[in-house]
Amino acid sequence: MAPLNIAVVVKFEPDLTEGNISYNSDGTLNRNQTKNTLGPHSKIAAQAAFYAKVKYGARISIGTMSGHAATNALQLAMQTSDADVLQLYSDPKFAGADTIGTAEVLKNGIGKMEGKMDIVFSGHRATDGETGQVGPQIAWKLGFTFLGNVISYDVNLEKRTIIAKRLLNLRGVPEIIQEVEAPLPVFIAIDPSYKYYFDTVSLRLAAEKYKREAFERAQNYKDYLQSFNCQELGADETLVGLVGSPTIVYDVQRVPKGKATRNAAVLDGSNPEHIRQTVKAIGEALSAMVIK
Amino acid sequence: MTEENYRHVYVIIEHIDGNLLPVSLEMLGEARRLFDNFNITYGSKEKVVAVVLGHNIKNLSKTLIEHGADTVIIADHPNLHDLINKIHTKVICQLCLDKEVAAKIEPSYALEFKKPRYMFFAADSIGRHLSSTVMAELDSGLASDVNRLVISDLEINHQIKTGGKRMIYKKTLEMYRVDFSGFLWTTILCLDNNNEKLSIREYSPQSCNIIPGAFQPIKPDPQRNGNIIDFKPKIDEDDLKIKILSQKFVESEVDFDSYRTVVGFGRGIQESPDKNIKMIEEFAKLLNAQIGISLPISKNVFSASPAITSNYMIPARVIGTSGRKISPMLYIAVGISGAMQHVSGMEDSQFVISINSDENSPIKDASDILLIGRMEDIIPKLVEEIQKQQPIIRVK
């Protein structure tokens, strides 16, 4: 049995990178034309799991709730983390879920993974939804201690505890770095600034070995893939999908144009006189000569 | 459900060692404005309830009442000094469901009271997670990053919620949030399931976390009276194994505060990200300016060299509701369209110059000068002109 059992929950999201993203003429995202991929925050969660693979020899299981197209996100997550198992939770009954309906499916999914989990990782928030709610809600449903905004962590395998550093961002005060100790199991939402670091040569060599292993395993990811529908998960149909979601999207509208807070002088960038005028304004602004 | 089962708005107050965070008074201000109107519209006497957890914090009640709270529930306990999500979630849920607390808030509805009608949290590193876990425990819905709230009676016809029938949902909280593009406003509702063919379920409180800076506090009134409730929390011994070992304030990775000028760039760099960012870097250097970005840039939407990506396309440089609020003497927005999220982060700048190829770009309304054209053409000309006028404009 592995000394540490880890789950990572990931999300298949619109790919916002150049060449893959498509915008409508009004500046909004064209979802039909935009490709999907492993979300960038999910990738960081997979990297955090890889750290545990190298340092503690962890066993890693990855799960996602999505359609079958998401298997390429699972493949990428496997390549990033050297995961041992991939799980896809897919059922039309899951469609339209809000965060709590999604958390219910993922909680059940984690329950289907082999062994009891010591750490579950998720990304900070999805790039499209941007709520950051699903991670803490899974944690609560599992009864795990939730640690958000984690920028580094280490596990004491003997004591079965974790020490994690968190970066807290609160408007009105400087950023706070907090060091917290908690008994396992924990649920970690990993901060976007997380980067793993191996401080010994032997760990760096091990990391290279696991990266090669991950690359090879990911080529045959289908051999490690398990799929579950609602019934196979044993999920309560009244707690998932639209039926299990307290919230609905009632309306989507363009953000109304706010009242202009300034009355811009519109200048022509190809007109040398207007360039001179702009630079003069820069000088006045920095000399605090502008009276508004 | 009866109207009496769910009452009041509970506002979860945030503080650091007894010093209130600004968002706490902003949320109270909005709750006060909404409920003054609510109580007139519905002829009721529901309360704005401030909830504060911590240790040695009883002195906060006066400020919270002056800023709009009718009732302050104080949970003052040594084990609440450190903000530990698990412990705070349990205590908030205890006091939300406590009949004695309900009786002290409004004796006439003590027996009927089940849960709060609405709950407000802050959309920051504390409230975002706390709101999620509290709602997971109270079994209700949550909208995040909200910047507008409306209470109204809505006619709903929804396949799942109403089984395709028209129904009136009274006293519904319309929670508005801007999507990630910055251009769409989504209204989220938390609605009971009233579909007889599926499960009938009540979802209260209707709750949200609110973007810091989205609302204004009310003018404090020292004459306001309020009710203070001292709540005795029950702490699970097992949860005390979670320990904060240290906590320190740190300088932000990117310092905006000591710079008089900030140059921000956005999606307008797309034609040649590496080249354009290097050009902006030189421009900023000439003006002794710090460099910021709009939110989409932090999501690595453009491929650039590793050095450029790791230095500039990072969350710490984001200006806006998802990042920092800045107030330099001069802000120069390069290739930024001016989504509301970005504007709220730079609108306090003393003077704003925008460079944009679109004369109708929303950034115009937040600018003192809008220079029309491609950044690739304009910035070299500005650099040349600044060098000519440098003795006048260089400010250390």
C-alpha cells in the first residue's frame, strides 16, 4: 500500500490560449468555437500531486465530471502528475449542476477511488466559472479539513499530519502568509502561484524518472481509465444535476455601459501634434499640475 | 414553507485581530439599504444581523451598529481567535440555526424561525471558502463575486424548479456577477424546488459572496441603537488539532504603491506578445513606472517567452476586482478594452491615458485622454517625444 493516497479533481474548461479561444463580435466568449482542455488551475493541482508522488511515493487517482470528450484532459492530468488511475463521471443527469450539485458527484467519485484518501487536491477556481466554491464544498461533504490558497506543503508520514503555507489576499491589508498544521485527511485548493521544488539531487533524479513514466503511461491512458454514470457512482439523483442545484442562471445580459467617470479628449495617435499634447499631459500629471 | 420560517439578512463580518476589514462595512451598508426598502415594500420588520467571530472582539458591536446592523451576534471565544475554516463554519451554522438566538433577534417569530433568509459573505480568501462550506452544511445555494443585489418578486417558469408552470417567487434575491470575460452580467437566483414530480426542497438562506469595493458603507450614525447577542459556541475538541503555526504580513510580489505611474496592458498585445511587452517594458522604464495587466493576460492566453510569461503574465500584476486596486498619479492603459472588472481597479488613478485602436472602447469613459491607434505605432512616438521633453517630465 502506498504511504500516501491522493485524489485530484480536475475540470475540462474552455481553452483561453491564443489560437484556441474564439470571441463573438461583442467581446464575449464564443463557446461553440472555443476548444476545451485541462483547466490551468487543474493542471497546477496535478503538479501539486506530482510533488507527493516524487517525495512520498504517493498513489494518485484523478477524477472529473464531464462528457467523454474530457478524456483528453484526464490524459494531460495523468502526464502532469504520473497518476495511477483516471476516473470519468459522466451522465446526462449531471448536466446543469451548480457548484453544490457538482460537489456531490465528485464526492461520490472520490468514494469510488481505491482506499481512503489522505489528501484531495483541486485547482484554485475554474477559468470559466471562477467561483472557487466546488473545492470547499467537496471538502465539507467528505468531512475533510479544507485548506485553500495553499502555496506549499509537506507531509509528516509518521504523525499523519500536513504543514501547509497559505497565501491570503484580503482587500485593505497586505497579503498574509499563514502556516497551518492539520491532521490528515485534508482537502487542498492549490494557489495559482504554487510551484514544486525538490531540494535534493536524489529527489530531482526521481522526478525525472517519474516524468518519463508519466509520459509513457499517458500514451496508454485508456488502459487506466474508469467511467461511472450516476447509478454506478451510487449518487442520489435528487442531489445532482439541475435537480440537485439550489441556484439557476436567471438571466445573462451585457454589462450595461456605466456612467462615464471622465470626459476623454479623443486624440489621433498618428497626429504628431496630438502625441506632443499627450506627452505634455504626462508631464503635467506627474508634476501634479492637473486640476481635476 | 411559511414566510416566517426564513427571516433577516445575516452579514458575516471579517476582521484581523479586531480590526474590521473594509468589506465588512461595505456589506453592512448594502444590507441596510436593501432592508430599509424591503421592510417598507413588504410591511415587515426583518433585521440586518451582523455576525462576528473571534476573541476579545466585543468592542466591535458599536461600530457595526453605527454602520447599519440592527443586531450583532458576537461569538467571542479563545478558540475563535485564529480563522480556521472548519471551526468557523460549524459556529456560524450553530448560530444560524439556534432558536434562542432567533428569539433574541425577534421574539414574535422565534418558534417559526428555521434559517436566515439571506446571507452575505466577502469574496476574498476568507469569505469565499467560508460561504462555500457554510452553504454545504446549511444545504443551500450560493453566488460568488457579486457586485449588484436586488430583492423582488419574480415570476418563474422553469423546467426543473416549477415543472414548467408559472410561479411567483417572493422576496427573491437577484445576485449579479460579472463573468470572466468582463462583458457579461449573469443573474443568479437561489430558488426552492416546487416541482411536485421531482423533489420538493426549500433552499435558504439565499446567499452570496460580495466583491470588496463593490458597495459603499453607510454614513455612521452614533445615535443608532442595536441589539447585541452574546453567543456561546460549541467547539469540537477534534478540530483543535488544526493549528495556525505562524502568520505574517508580506510585501506583495508586485509593488504598485510606491510608483507614481503605472502602465497596464491587455489583450491589445496579441499581434506580437513578446515584442509588444518588451516595448511596453521600455516605455514603463522611461517613465519609472510599474507594469500591471488586465485579468485575461494572467490566464496565459498568449504564448510568449518563459521570461516574459513568468514576469508579466501573473496574477500578482492584475489590476481590477480580481487583483489590485491602484491609485497612481498617472495610469496608462495600453490595449485594454475597459471591462468593468478592470476599471474598478484603476478608476482612482489621478490621470488616465488610454491607447486603443477602437474609439468606442469602454475604456474611453474611464480616461482623460484616449489616443486612437495601434500601440505598435503610438508607443515609439510617445517614447521619442518623451525623450525630447524629458527634462520637463522626468519625475523620480
